[in-house]
Amino acid sequence: MESTTEPAVPYIAVLLYVSSSDAADYPPLYSEDVVLLYARSPAHAEEKAQRLGEDRRTTYRNDRGESITWRLLRVADVAPALDDRLTEDAELYSRHFTDLAAYERFDTSAADRPA
């Protein structure tokens, strides 16, 4: 059980979602959402991120009448915010990688921005 004496501090969670449909030719679409949450410990932050992701499950009909469902695929990361003051221009989250070409294949808009 979490201690209620610890102050809640800001955490950043990266949630991965996937969409599916009853349409036979529907290609899955993925979404990476970065969210701010407040928690008393890393474990509490993980629990909150998981619950938040699961609570955001939704199903709707698109303009063609197809059923579209978005669901949490996984919590990709939970980390303390880099700047807990959360003032204007605060740093929130950082991730590191070693393969720039793979990153640019993933984020095709990144290749169009100046270095």
C-alpha cells in the first residue's frame, strides 16, 4: 500500500495504443501518447499509467460505418519528469537511442526538420 505521507511528484508516462476494426482491410494504426501524472512513487506512477491507458479504451463508428476500437497496447515508459517545477519551458522527458536512421524511418517528419 502506498504511503500517503509522500508528496505526489510529476511523472511522464508514454502509452502505446493500437486501433483495430471490424473492416477486413483495416491496417492497424498505432499512437504514442505522452502524459503527465502525479504519483507518490515509481510503482504508484506505473499503476496510474496502466489504469489511465486502460480507461481510455474507446470504440466508435467511423464515417464509413466501420467499428474502430482503440486500446492500450502497453505502457512503454514511466519516468520522473526531468523538471519537477513544471514552469514555462520545463524539460519533461528524454529518451535515448543509437540508430538515427531507424528513428527517422519511425518519425518520418524528423527527417524534414533541420538538424
